[in-house]
Amino acid sequence: MQIQWTLRSTAKIVSLFIITCIGNIAQAETLRVGTTLWPGYEPLYLAKELKEFKEDIRMIHYPSTSDVLRAFKNRILEAAALTLDEVVLLEEANIPVQIILVLDISEGADVIMARPEIKNMQGLIGAKVAVESTAVGAYVLSRALQVHDIGIHQIALVNVENSSHKDAYQKELADAIVTYEPVRTQLLNIGAKQIFSSLEIPGEVVDVLVVHDDVIQSHRDQLLDITKGWFAALKQIKDEPVDSYTFIASRMKITPREAKESYYGLSLPSLKKNKKLLSNTPDSLATTFSRLSEQMKISGLINPEVKPKILLNDQFLP
């Protein structure tokens, strides 16, 4: 009897040891974070450069938001930096996600750039407009047309991913481009004219860090680490702007002055603001998400029968 009890006890101890080891391995797994090139995401790369990330966090740059969405859907990524309207698309596809950090709010950085002869939005009637149709560009274009009372049938759509926007303009494949920084600055430098910006749709273009539901448990340490690193990078930009913008400019392939100017159209919410946006209060991100979902239904970007839900998680904020 004593021997039997000892064997059982030993088996339980071994089982607990194995379970503990498996749990530790899960915690040690790499957190793969996908982004495209956008000033609002650059503090993540600055944090990596400054070695603020103590856990195993791998930043992966993709040429377009469509690529980021595809990788996230296929579980190649545990986390992704996306706009709120793209989170709506994930919800429509029944992919459960949680938002753990608000990265930025576009206040003029998302734009429509046009050839000099196109003086305003009305000049787009009959024109070829290039847009990345599966990402934030589709939303910005639909809202711009709505605000200026132009029907989608009155323009000719050309589907072009963000990494090819400048090329499409230079090769005259399109008369106007729905884009964002750093392409905005690049197009300005070769003579394009800005005819619309997200200033006309305040609070509607919001960038967030989203994670798959099950990542909340499997990568807790990494999620705590990445948010801590994010706010450390924001502090670095404030305290050491010259070095910070020089690094960001090197990645965006623009000058440090242009890198600094690219943030003029962006608001990077503080920790206090993040806590408010990720709360359950009436003025949280949930209200914006609900309004955005309804607007996307009206614009035909999602199925009108879909009822997207948002799950805000502030437990990883420092």
C-alpha cells in the first residue's frame, strides 16, 4: 500500500512538473507583431531599437496592410497594428480579437492626393482613383465621397497596395491616390496636391494593437512588455526628438524634418488617454467602434446583417 501511494505521488509530481514546464515554454514563445510602414507604428520599432523589450518580441514589417491582415488571419502573427475599421473586418470574419493598446488617432495623416490639375474633391468625378481596397483606404475613400456628395460610380477605382502608390502615380496609372505617410510626403515632393484628409472625419481613423483571444493567456509577459516599451518610446521621442526622428526617418526613407512633420497629423494617446479609451465608459473606443461599424454598413464595406463586437482589454497597460 505504501509503495502504491509513493508511485501515485511521484506520478502526480512528475505531471505537475511537465505542466509547469509546458506553461513556461508557452510564456517564452515569441510574440510576432505585424505592421506596415506608418509613423503611428514607428514607436514600436524605436522601442525595439532602444532595447526596451525584455521579452521575445519580433517586429515584422509588411509592404501593405492587406498583407498584415492576411498574416494575422492565418495565425502567422499573434498581434497586429491595424486601424479600427480593419478590426471590424476581422469581427465580420468571425476572428475573435482583443484590443490592448490605442496607438494613434489620425488627424489629417490619411489623405487623398491628386494631380495638380485636380483642384478639389469634385475634380475626382470621372478620374481614376488608386486605393488599397481591403484596408483603411477603402474606408477613407468611402467617407470622403460621402462627405462631398460623390457617388462611387462617378469614379474609376484602381486597386493598388500602399507599397506601390508612388509608383502608380508616377506611371500615371491613377489620377489620385488614397494613401498616408510616408507616401503623402513623397507625393507632395513630386508635385501632387492634397484634396482630402482625415481632418474632415475626426476621430474615425484610429490605429490599435490587436491580439488573438488565446494570446492573452499564452503571451502575457510579452504583452505587458510591449505596452511598457511603447510608452518608453513615446517618452524617448519627447525627450530626445533629434535622435528619435533620425531613426524613424531612416526607416521611412524621408528626411528627419519630414519624419517630424509626419506626426503633425497624428495624435499619440498618453497612458491616461489609453486607460480612458479602453475603459467601459460612454466615451471609450467602444462608442467609436459602434459608430464606425454602422458607417461601414452604410458604405457597403461590410454585410449589413453583421453585428461586430469589440473587446477592449486594459490589463496590459503599465
